[in-house]
Amino acid sequence: MDNPVVSVPTGSLLGLAAILFCIGLYGALTKRNLIMVLISLELMLNAVNINLVTFSRLGVAPSLDGQVFALFVITVAAAEIAVGLALVLAAFRLRKSTEVKDLNTEKY
Amino acid sequence: MGLSLWLPGAPVIAALVTLFLPTRAAGLSRLVAGFGFAASLVLAVLAWASYPGAGYAHMNSFSWFTLPNVWLGHNLTIGLSFGVDGLSLPLVTLTAVIALLAVVGVPTPAGGARVYHFWQSLLVAAILGVLTALDLFTFLVALELALFAGFFLIQQFGGPRRRHAAFKFLLYRGFATIGVLVAFVGLAYGLAGLYYQGATVASTPKLPSSVGSLTFSLPTLQQDIGHAAAVFSGARPALFLVLLLAVFIEEAFVPFHTWLPQAHEQADTATNMLMGGMMTKIGAYILLRFGVGMLPDQVHRFSLLLAVFGVINILYGAFAAWVADGWRRLIAFSSISHMGLVLLGISAMNAAGLQGAMFMMVSSGLLTALLFFVSGAMEARTGTSQMGQLGGLSKPMPMLSGFLLFAALGSLGLPLTSGFISELQAFLGAFAGHPYLSLVGALGLVLSATYLLYAIQKTTFGPAVSPAAALTDARPVEYLPLVVLTALVLVVGVYPAVIGGLFGLSAHTLLGIGG
Amino acid sequence: MTDWVWLVPLLPLAGYVFLLLSGRRTPEAVAAGVSVVLTGISCVLSLVVFFQLGPEPAGGQTWLFHWLTIGSAHVDVGISLTHLNALMLVVVSLVSVLVLLFSQGYMHGDERFSVFYQYLNLFVFSMLGLVISPNLLQLYIFWEMVGLCSYLLVGFWYFKPEAALAAKKSFIVTRIGDTGLFVGMILLFLGTGGSFDFTAIFQAVSAHTLHLGWMGSQGLTTLAALLVFLGAVGKSAQFPLHVWLPDAMEGPTPVSALIHAATMVAAGVYLVARMFPLFQASPPALTTVAWIGGVTALLAALIALTQRDIKRVIAYSTISQLGYMMLALGIGAYALGVFHLFTHAFFKALLFLAAGSVIHAVDTQDLFQMGGLGRKLPITRWSFLAGALALAGIFPFSGFWSKDDILTAAWQRGDMALYWLGLVAAFCTAFYIFRVYFLVFTGQSRDEERTVGAHEGSWVMTVPLVILAALATLAGFVNTPWTGHGLERYLEHDATASAAAATPVQESLPLMVFSVVVGLLGIGLAYLLYGRKSDAPARLAEKLSIPYAISLHKFYLDEVYYHTVVVGGKLVARLVRALDRYLIDGIIEVGARLVGVLGLALKYTQNGQVQAYGVIAAFGLVVVIVVAVLGVGGVL
Amino acid sequence: MNLHPALIAFFIIALAILSAAISFLTLRKVIYMALAIGAVFIGCAAVYILLGAPFVGIAQVLIYAGAITILIMFAIMLTNHEEMEPPFRWTLRNGASAVFCVLLAAALLWIIRSQAWPAQGGTDINRGRSNPAAIGLELFQHYTVAFELVSLLLVVALVGAVMLAQARKEDE
């Protein structure tokens, strides 16, 4: 594939990522279902990925590194969600609930 | 390639080996630890025998990583480096001796021989590390290690109130370590900053080009600070006072002393020997090495402060020892009293005073270890170290009582023991510096005789209190620490030149940098 | 032969090492035999050295070895031989060998017999080492060793609480004096610019170059002399540090003999004699020495009048006689002080050994449980009488010559107050020693059970008595007008002391007669009160109840000291303990508690809700970014 | 500013992503939320492709939109799939979260606006190869160790997930 000049402004891409990140953050902080919290984390990771890919094309020193990093992030995210969901299942079995507020064993 | 690395290295290896020993074989870990200490001792003797007579020797250096552009364009190399000189050699040897005797002569306390010897080896390694460190980073690492090893030894193998004592130990000495850290970093950065200043401000005197790179290396810093004495004056008092505060805590000087008696009251005998024998001398070592060695002008400046605190410690320790109801507490306070004299000797900033302070460190180490060993052996037999419950022990255990008396006499400064020659030199120095304060301090001579003989009289003299049948005298294996420590006390006392040469040289070197 | 003088102290040391290594199971005969033979050789050697040194006009020889470098000063140890030292060697080794011999009988059967001999050997070694020290530091080292040995020997019967207490007291009280000597020694070292050597010190003193930054030559000389004298006061049991000596009677009697005659207490007088040029340079110091000596002589004599314990009476007489010696030194009569030390060594050893023989026979020390022992213990009786006459200063016994010379010197120098002090003390001396004599040896037994089986000890106990009795009788003749003041001449050869001995005393017959009469009056009074069976002493005690009580209770000095020094010290110590526990540690503990309470409060923020933590972290993130955006630190 | 087709496409995609994300926040049935998030993932993939990173985009579709969304659905089905998010309430935490998130977004957007970004990415980052080929070379030449470590991580995660999710005996 050749390199068409990207006509999307960098700022818009970064703005999209920033808003997505903040939505993810808000979800992670307020959702009551554990699975939804995990999903919110994925949202934030995606926002980061958008940044990485953006800068791989539009950064000061464009290179493939950004895309490679994005791939790594995706991989790690996959691992994370697998383990995370397994944990949720285990916790559900113990407590019959997937609500975050019920997982307060570390309370004083 | 020097052998200094292996001085702390051998006990570290021993500690690692104990981790892999089978749990059942309780005696094995003791053997391993003993071998580690013996190796250190042999190396220390070798290092002493082949010491060239001046400066640092047997050096090892390893750089670990370099932090680029840390500050004002300086790079900072972090690494470990070890070496010995006239000041540290006798102390290193003494540490190895006491460690070996402690592990051989004292039965392992209950609660896991493997873990015990692991921490014990680490403690010894840490003390040796502090004494052989030629690098501020190495020094701090060793200091921290000593802190934690000591903490776990007290916390897991101590008496009934061990947790309280252990945490006090940890907190106090932890603060001391922070103080040392701040002072060290301040020194290193101060010198580097000086270089920066010298490079940019035309008015400051030109410094040799070697001066002022950011380094933690002790020999380099010492050299640099000599050149920089005139310039780097603003921060010096602050740095020195921080260092001094750390030394005071480390050395358990009044009013930062309460951790020491409590730690000694709770710790087991072997730990007490190590802690009283060497660990409480580290503070004085820091003061000599970094205070006198690097900031001599500040020692001069705060000389009166040092002397006043020295005298307060001598008297306070003596009075507190007088009303101590148990041997452990008494020995702790007598050690504080001794170290007060060290401070008084250092405050004079002359050769005799410094030499006396060094002698006192060795002497107090030997005698404190001996006192703890004997009183610990007695406590193991009678079940108590409270003087009110003891009495007439000369009858069932004449040898132990004899050694206790000897240790007490040494501690009160009887001639031909190491205690006397130390006191003499320290006072010779002190009277030249602060005659009136020293006169007050000399009261300590009377007081030390009072509290020690009072305790002796209550413990070994008089009619027997406890039933004598169950009490046995020293076992053969216990004679080794008794005889060796006694012999060392006598050797230093009768022919002090064995360590006097090295210490005299060190004192002159330290003063040479100052003057 | 003078080259072999180093053997003199080393032989007893060898005895000590031998007994130390051979252990406490060593047979009595071996332990005693080895000790007596070795010390005997020492004694012979010192006699030879003494006489060989005689004709040499100059001060003796010195052998030095390097010991330690302190700063830039070299400190040596070694041996210094002067006339004074040679004389002391003779006195010490001679008395010691007799005491060692006597002890074999006295200590027979004690389960720590060889330990006793071990300590005695160390004691003798220390004292011999002390008198041949070439410098003040070595002297101090042996000085303390002597103190240690006396501690060990006084506390030899450690299982007796009184003995343990007495041992501790003797060490601590002398330690007070020792500290003075220690400080004085340091000041002299610094003042001379780094030397402990006697010769260096004396040179600096005479050249007025003794100085410190904060004190001039004259002031420093006086200060150092007084501090050195403080050491002597402690060791020689002078007022006000005399209180340890009577208590030290708890030790075995041969030890008392050794302490009182040759070793421990003589060290103080020897020290002042050895340092005499220093004292000469400071008139205030000399005056102090004289007055302390005079007051001690009288005070101790007054206390001795009423004591019930035979050994305590003799102990107080020692203090009193040491007072005379100090008086002599204080008025500048250097040789006379040493002369009295010389004669006193013999008659006091004699009195103690005789007392020991009595105690050995009747197993009590209470004078009022004895009586009529003269017939059962004839050798002891006659030798005691010789010692008593010497002590009372009756012509021609040794004590007469030395004591009378001192009084005459005081008179001739015009120190009338001191003269009268000494004379009253002499009267008391004659009274109290003959009170003992009459109570013990004459009249009827007051306690038949104890005295009925009394008999003389074996030859090892009687031979020393006889020898000492002869010496006590004749030793005075070494320094009489007829023998040409032999001792004074001998000591004159000492370079250090020549100035002191330059003005010999002119004996005057009236004074001699007067003091003998005073002595005889004392003896007569003792005979009147105690020589016959009567209730006069009791009535007299009742009539003079206040002075009697003061004397009996030793001027209440022990009580005064206890309630001031000991109680005061303990008070300070308790204060320190309270300070330690409640203030210093209290602040720390309160601080720790505060941190703990703060932690408890903060605990409630840990509600276990991960998302709550997340909110706080988000807040932190916003803050960081805002700070960064606003350009603080210029990160962006 | 001329409206390039790619730009128009981007705005549409961005709108889709954001509306899906917002609906993720506002929907109350968990299963719908999972579907919404799938839409976000696909939107992101479209952005990647638009940015000339087709490999990452495809990987995104495969892993996120495919595997992860399905996994999440399974997890939901296995737990309380009937569960509803309660209606939004202004609790302290919710309010604070909202404020902080808005503040954070504002700050970030302000920073983004205030910077001058390099306008066009003209460099050929694929160095003449196709994008997957270039990434493959990059991965196996430059990032070999990292790649291997990640594969190890995946294995560990796999085993760990199985272990954790396994029903334990004592639970039954």
C-alpha cells in the first residue's frame, strides 16, 4: 500500500481519543457491574491505541513502532480480559454477585 | 583484585546457603554461619597482615548502572565498592571475632535455627559491609541491611516484649538511616554543585579539574572536600548537624537512646553481643569517617556541642546504669556511657582524642560482648538477669563469676585492660580541648566503678539466693568466647601498640585532611 | 647486680602465673612454697640492689621500652632505679615474704587456699612494679592494680555480705582519689607537652615551663600537686577518704598486714615522696599535705580509742601513722616521712600478724571476749609488745626514732599547731595500743569458751613474728644521730630529692624526753583503766558519753557520707531513671501513639471500594495535568 | 478547509464511536452494553484503517470485536445476565467522577488545541512494503524478545484463566 496523505487533522484524532478515554474512566469509576468495569478499562485502552496509531503516522518522527505497540496493547488487553473475566466468574461463584461494592474484603 | 568484597561476602554466602538447608538439620545452619564468619575472620587477618600501612587497600569496585545527566549535567554511577584502611581493619576483625564467638559459644534460641542464622549472617555481613564500604551507596545498602537483620532477630527471637522493642529499634535506626542518606546526598551534590558554580561564576576560586563531578565514591569525595574547604561553606553546618543527629540516634546518645536498653533487654545473647559489640559502634564510625573525615571544620565548630553531649552521656549512662535492675539494662547504659567518652574524645579534634575514641570503640565492643556473653550464660542457668533475684553466684560458678568480674573491671577502666588505655587517650585528648567539661566527665570514672561493683556484689558475692545444685559452671565450648575475648582485652590493654599503630595513623590521616 | 633488678617484680608475677595455671586444686604446700621462695629471692635481690646502690652518689638507672605512641608523644614503660625505689623494694619484698609465710598457717584449710596465694602474689608484684615505675603512667597502672588486688583480697570471703560490701567500698573510695591522680597525671602530661616521665615533669616544674593554654605554671603546679595528692589521700586513707580502710578489715588478717604495712597504703605516701619536687614547687600544696596529715593523725587516733574490734584499732592506728608520714612530707621533711614509712612497715606488719595469731587462736576479733592470753601465746605476746612499744614511740624502739624526728622537725620549723596535733595523737596512740595489749594479753579471760583452747600456731606463723619483732625494735637505728643519719644520707643521693633532704633535723634532747614522757603517760593511763580489773572504763564512758559516742561512731563520717554522697547519688540516679522512663521515652511513646491514632483515623478511608480509590486517583491525575498545563516546572 | 472524503468518513466514524460509548454509559441492560462496546471496537478498527494501519485494524476486529466481545457476552450469560444497572443517581462518587472526568477531558482537549501538530504524515513508515509485511518484519527483527514474552504472557493468562474459572470441588 502506498502512503496517501492523511487528511484528518491530528488534533481531531487526539480529541476523539481523549473523549473516549474520559468516557472509559467515568465508566470504570461508576459502573456497578464488574464486567462493565472491565469493559470500561478496555475503552480506555482503545483510546490509548488510537493515540499510538495516530502518532505512528502523524507524530514528529513517524515510525511503525506505534502500530507495533498498539498490537502489543491489544494482545495484553486480551490476556487481561481473559484473566479478568475468569476472576469475575470465580468471584461470582463465591458471592453470587458481580457487583463491585460486594468485593470489599480489603475493607478496614 | 582485592579481598575486601569477601569480608561481607562470606557471611552473605553463608546466609544464602542456610536458606537451602533442610529444615530438620538444626545444627547445620549454625555450622554454615560459623564457617561464613570464620572465613571473614581469616580474610580480615590476611587483609591486616598484608595492609601496606597507609590509605585504602584491598579495594574492589563494581559499577552497576549510570544515571545520565542527573543534575547540572553530571552523570552518577551507582555501584558497590569495598576496601579497608587503618580505621576499619581492627573494627572489621573485631566484628568477625565477635560474630564467630557468638555463633560458637551461644546456644541457638528457639524458633527456627535456619531463619535465625540467616538473619544473623546477614547482620554480620551488613556490619562488615558498613565498615568496608568505600562508596556512599554501598554504605547505605549495608546500613539498611543491618537495620532489617537486627529487626528480625529481635522481633522473632527476643523476649516477651520483643515486638515493641523491635519496632522501636526499627523506627529509631530507620530515622538515623534517613539522616545519613540526606547528609551523604547533600555532600555529594554539594560538591558537584560547587564544581558547577566554579565553572560559571568567575569569582569563585578555580578548583582542580578532578573536583566536583557527581560521585558517591568515598576516597574521591574525601579528596575533593579537602580542596573545597573554603568554598562550600553555606550548607556545611546543616549537613553536619543532620549527620550528627543520625549519629546520635545510631549511637543511642541521650536523648535518643531509649531504643537501645529495650532492644538489649529483649534480644537473645548472641544478638546482644553483635549489637552491643559492633552495631552500636557504627555511629561513632560514621562520625569519624564522615564527620571528622569530610567536615572537620564543622567538627571544630560544633566541638563544644559534641563535648557537652559527650559528658551528658557519660554521666547519664552511668547514673542510669546505677539504678538498672538487670544486667542487660546495665550493660546497655554502660555502653552509652562509653560512647559518651568517644564523643568527648572526638570533640577535642586532636590525635590523642581521636585515637582514644577509636580505642574505645574496640574496647567497648570487646567488653560489651564479653559482658553480654557472661551475663547471658548466667541468665541461661538461673533464668533471670535481675540482680534482685541473683546472689552468691561465685560459689556455684566461680569461673563465670570470675570472667564477669574481669569484664566489669575492664569496663570500669582498670589498667592493663583495653578499657583503661582507651579512657586514658580519650581523656588526654579531651583535657587538651575542653578541660572543664572533661573534669566533669572524669566523674564517670568513679560512677562506673560504683555501678559495676554494685552489680557484681549483688550478683556474684554474698550468700547464695537460688538453689546451687542446678547451677553449673562454664561448659567447655563456652570457654572459647570467654578466653578469646579476655585475651583480646588483655592484649590491647597490655600492649596497645598492636592496634595503636593503625589507629594513630588513621587519626593523623583524618586530622591531616582537616588541617 | 643492679642490672637484675627487673627480676624483683617479675618473680612474684611468675608465682601468680604459675598458680593461675595450676588451678585451685594446687596443694597448699606447693602454693605457699613456690610463692615464698620466689618472693624470697626477690627480697634477697632487692637487698643486694639496695646495698650496691648505696655508695653511688648519682641517681640510679633507668631502662625503657617503647609502649605506645599517643598523638606525637611516645610513652615508654620500663624500670627506674633510685635510692627511694631501692628502699621501697626492700621494705615491700621483706614484709611480703614474711606475710606470705605467715599466711600458710593462717589460711590453712581454706578451700580457696591457692587462689589466696595467687592474689597475694599479684598484690606483691603490683606493689613492686609500682615502686620502680619510671613514669607517672606506669605508676598509675600499678597503682590501680594494687587497688584491684586489695579489692579481691578484702572480698576474699565474698560469701560474707560485710566482706563484699567492704571490698566494694574500698575500691570505690580509693577510686575517687584515683580519679584525682588520673586527672593530675593528664594535666602534667599536657603541661609538659607530652610526657609522663618523672624527670621531664620535674624539669618542667623547676624551669616553670609547665603550662596549659588556660592556666599558668604556678597555678598548674599547685593544681596538679593537689590532684596527685588526692590520689594519695584515697590510697593512704587520709581524711576525708579514710573510711574504707577500717572496713577493709573484713579481709583475712594477713591481707590486712600486707595492705597496712607494705603495699596498698604505703603507695600513697610513696607517691607523694616520688613526686616531691612537684610538691616542693607549690607551697599551698605542701601546706595542704601537712595539715591533712596532721588532722588525720589526730582524728584516727581519737577514733581508735574506743573501738572494740582488735583489727579496727590497729587499722585506725595505721591511718594515724600515715597521717604522720604525710605531715612529715608536708613540712618538707622528705626523708623523715620515708623513714617513718620504713619503720612503720615493720611494726605494723608485726602488730597485724600478732593480731592475726590471736584471732587464729580464739576465732574472734572482739577485744572484750579476750583476755589473759599472754600465758597461752607467749611469742605472740612479746612480739606484740615490741610492736606496741614501737608504735607508742618509746625509746629505743624503731617508732620512737621516726616519729620523734617528725615532731622535732615540725617544732623546729615553727609549725606549732602541727606539733601539738602530732603530740596529742602520740599520747592517744600510746593509750589505745596498750589498751589493746592489756585487754588481750593480761588479766583474766572474759570468755573462757573461746580462750581455753588457744595456742600458738606452727612455726610458719611464729617465725615471721619473731623476725618482725626484731626489726620493729632495731629498724630505727638506721637513722639515728649515732649512726650518722644513715637513711637520710642514703636518700640524699637521689637527684630528685636532694633539695629536700638538705636541711637535716637537729635532734634536741628535751623534745625527745618530752615525747617519751607523753608516750609513757598514755601507757600509764591505759594500765590504770584496763591493766587491772575495774569498772573505771565503763564509768568514764558514761561520764563522757558524748565524746565517747563520737569516737565510737568514728565521728559519724560514714553516716554523713552515706546520707550525702550515696543517697544523693542514688537520688540523681533515680531522677535519671524517671526522666528516662517518663519524659524521654514518654515523649516518644506519645508520639508513637499519636501516629497510631492518626492511622486509626485514616483507616476509615479504606472502605474496600476500588472505585472510590479510583476517584481519588482521578482527582490526582487532574491535578497533575492542570499543574503541568499551567506551566509549573515547564514539562509541557 | 476542504472536505476530503476521508475527513468526512472520520467524522462519521468518530460520531459513531462516541455515540456508542455514550450509549454504553446510559444503557441499563448489561447485554446491550456489551453490544454497544462491540460497536466502539469496530469504530476504532475503522479509524485504524483510515489512518493507514490496516493490520492493526484487522487485529482489532478479530480480537476485540470478535473474541473479546464474545467472551464478555459469555461472562454475562454465565453470571446475572438479568441484572440491570440501577438508574443514575447523584451520589458523591458519581458526581465527583463526572466532574473529574469532564475536567480531565477539558484539560486534555485544551492541551490538544493549544499545540501546533505536524500537519501531514508524509513519511513512508512501511518502507515500501505492505503494512502487514512491514509490521511482521518489525516484530520479528526488532521486537523479538518482547514478542516472545507476550506470547508467554498469553499462555500464562490462558492457563490462569482456566484455573480460575474452573469450578472448585468445595464450591459444589
